[in-house]
Amino acid sequence: MLKACVNGPRTPGEHSRVPVSADQIAADVVRGVAAGADAVHLHVKDDTGADTLQGAALADVLRAVRAAAPGTPVGVTTGAWAEPDPRERLARIAAWTVLPDFASVNWHEDGAEQVAELLLGRGVGVEAGLWTVAAARSWSDSVLNRRCLRVLLELSDGLDATGTEREADDLLAAVAGTDLPVLLHGLGPSCWPALRHAVAKGLDTRIGLEDVLVLPDGAPAPDNAALVAAARELGAG
């Protein structure tokens, strides 16, 4: 499975083709799916361009994406940067009236298990975002681990190819006992080495302007669709 991560916490100031509005995100998803994406991960934005968990904004984005790309699985973030207070984060998610197909939950964040339990109770698939070996071990010990949709192994920014493979293999070893699908991806310099490592190991992966702004040859990426097409050429998905 190849997932398009279309915006993340980035703003158009970092790349002019980062989609922000509901219509921009929906149009970008259409192009990404046409280029070969199987699913999409997106961050909903407020009027300032910052990530938000606000329900009305989420509903607008989900309706636009589903109208434009029906049948495409859509996931969102629940990252603590969008709402640092764990109690307020839970309240925001509990108030959602239109639900995504899945949501990523970063297991190292305060309140992660409560967020995951709430999402699962509402019928939303949970991607367990594991950034460190300690987080992977905590997730493995959780009573919720078998109820998750997939494991999302997220590698550090700034790693070279050797460091990327080493960190990836450490995280893979920490979740070796799971029967869930595993998605491996990097960030910045670790992004393309991580994608190649995922392909070599037969894992799910993702690509998009959230994770990287350049193509495999280092040239600036025109948009998300170009990144998806490049990932497909490398054998992803």
C-alpha cells in the first residue's frame, strides 16, 4: 500500500503546492490517486494555516475529498501539536460529526491510549505512530495493540541512508511480534532511503510533501502527484 501524505504541518510558505483549503486538498488527492496512491493522510487546517482538530473544518475537508475521490481511504492526524491539552484533544475528537476512515495516534504523546480507545470506539481505524523503540515497546504492551489498523513506523529527520536502515531495523525488531500491516516512512533526508527499505522488505509506505520536498534525484518536487509517481517507479505500493 502506498499512501499519499499531502500536507502535514507544512504551509505554502515551505512549498507553493502544499494544499490547505478543503478544495485544494480534494483536488490534490485526485491527482495523487491518479498517480498511484492507494490512500491518503491529511492534516486539516484552520484559517491561519495551522493544524486543527476542529470538527467543522474536518467535516468540510472529508466531504470535499470523498466527493472528489470516492472510495479512497482517508486518514487524519491527531498529533498533540494540533491540540496540546490531552483532555481538549479528546473533547475535540469526541465532537467529530463526520469521521475519517483512520487516524494516526502518536504513542509517545500524553493521552495516546485514551485517544486511540476513543477513535476505536467510534469505528475509526487507528494507525499506531511509533517514533522510538520505547514507544514501540509501550504500544506492544498496550491492550489496544491488536485492535489497531496498522503500525506506522516514523523515522527521524536528518538520517543518511545507513542511519535510516539502522533506525528502521531497530523499530522493526521492536514490533516483530505483530500481525498487523507495517508502514515504514522517513522524513527529509531519511524519506527516500526509508521508502527503498520498505520496498525491499515488502512493507507499506507513504510519500508526499509532508515528508519530503525533493524527488529521489534531489530535484525539487513539483507537487504530491510527482512524488507519488516517483515512489511507484521505485516499486512502492
